[in-house]
Amino acid sequence: MSLLDVFVTPYLREVADFASHERVAAASTISRFARLGGLLSYGPSLAAAEREAAVYVDRIFKGQSPATLPFQQPATFELVINLKTAKALGLTVPQSLLARADEVIE
């Protein structure tokens, strides 16, 4: 998650509503954005990140020093496409992109 996401996340609905009102194709790294009406999102899977965090917590509770744990980057990413928004914007999403999506909102 980027620093920008920290500032924008509380206002995802407002950003999605503004983009819709202004007829702007907007994307985010946060999957909830597409579920709120943004065109699409592509970013790290928060569910996968939470599972990885749980593994770290478990290792720390079992006595491993946090300083010895390796730094990890997200390994699982998810693509969410909102077809309702695409249709409202007059956009056609290629079938090849839809086939790669983890979630398609119709």
C-alpha cells in the first residue's frame, strides 16, 4: 500500500462517485474501489497480506525475534473490473482482460 492510499482510502466512495459524475475512467490499487463504482483496481490482495501477517505474528509469539524475519513483498495481486461502470462510460473491456480478472462486477 502506498502513502497515497493511506490518504485516499477513507474517501474511496467519494472518489468513485466523483469519477462517475465526471465520467472519468478511474483505477486504484485497492479492490474496494472497483466495488464502490470505480472502473477497476489492480493491487496486492489484502486477504493474502493479512494471512502473511498472521504467519509473522505466530513466529514472533513462538519466540522468533522480529529483527530476524525477512522483509516480504506482496506475492498475490488481484484485478477487479466493474462492468457496470465500464458500460456507463461507454467502454468495452476486452475479453482477454475479463478472463484475467479475479472478480468481475456486473
